[in-house]
Amino acid sequence: MKYYVVKYAGQFGFIKPWTAVRDSETFSQQFLTPSIVEGMEKKLFPELLKDRGIFKIVRHRVAYDQMTAQQEQIQPRGWNITSKMARRDYAILVRGVLLYPKLYLAFEDKKDAEIAFTQHLCLCRNEDVVFPQSIDVVEQSEFNSNEDKFAGYELIFEENEQSFLVGYNRFNENKPMHGWLKVLGNPVKSF
């Protein structure tokens, strides 16, 4: 089976850990959950907004050069209310951000890959933009084994003895999402 693999790249990216909502240190995940991939697919193909599930992206993979800790000023949701005023304080959050992320999205349909190639994507935050770089036509076996070309982390979306809980699907009534991590080659390319 042939895959049409669109490679995206950017300067930096953050993949939100589902367990780190209120942590003072929020380190980026190295893999994409089913709801993140589904969100990307809905951005690329808005005609699928009404449908639940992943229909066009058959595989994916993420790699990056390094991770760096960056401080971010946030404003927590709660209010501090006194007898004279109500205010929202500021806090500093340390985020682990991926430097020079590479995202590979595999499609079975050439037309879908060509549509994806005309658009940018975000990993999890709007400022983490990755842009299309190339489209490769490869056999499924090459995507599974070519460590030089497709090294990275991929969460395989299935439940088995290797699976672990990766979050709750915001597109499907917050149902639990499971998967197991497939690592190909060396996904972290240090300088």
C-alpha cells in the first residue's frame, strides 16, 4: 500500500500533556493523541467537522531537535475577591517546548495529501505553526522502517496490552483515549 506523506516543519512547537493542566512545569509530550490528530484533520478538511473520528490521516509521526524550557506568563482562571476589589493574579509557567519539530502525516489518497500540502498546521497552540515542506510517495513498509527519513514518535491508536491512557477525547464526549508508543530511529536530533 502506498502512502502520500506530507512533511511539515517549524521553529518550535508544544504538544500539551493532558495531565498538566495546572502544573507549574508543563513539559511537552512527544506524541500526538487521537483528538489532536482529529483536530488537525478537521482543520485541513473542514467538511469533516460534523463527523467524529479520523478518516483521512492514516499515520503520523513527530520528531524534533531539542527541548527547551521557556517561561510563560499566565492568568489563572480563579478570582481573588476581597471586600474592596476582585482581581486575577498572574503566574509564571515553565513549558518544555520542542525546537524545530517535524511532523509527518500519511494519507492513502494523493488528493488528500495535496490539499494538506497547501495549508499550515499548529501542533497544540496557535503560535506553534508548522509549514508543509514536501510530499513523499512511499510504501507503507518504508514509512514503518526508514529511520533516516521518518524517525519519530507515533502513538498507535489502539487498545492492547501495550496501551496506556493518553487523555480524554474532546471530540467524542470526553471518552478515554488509549494507544501505544511506536518509536522509529532517533526522534531527537541534537545539535
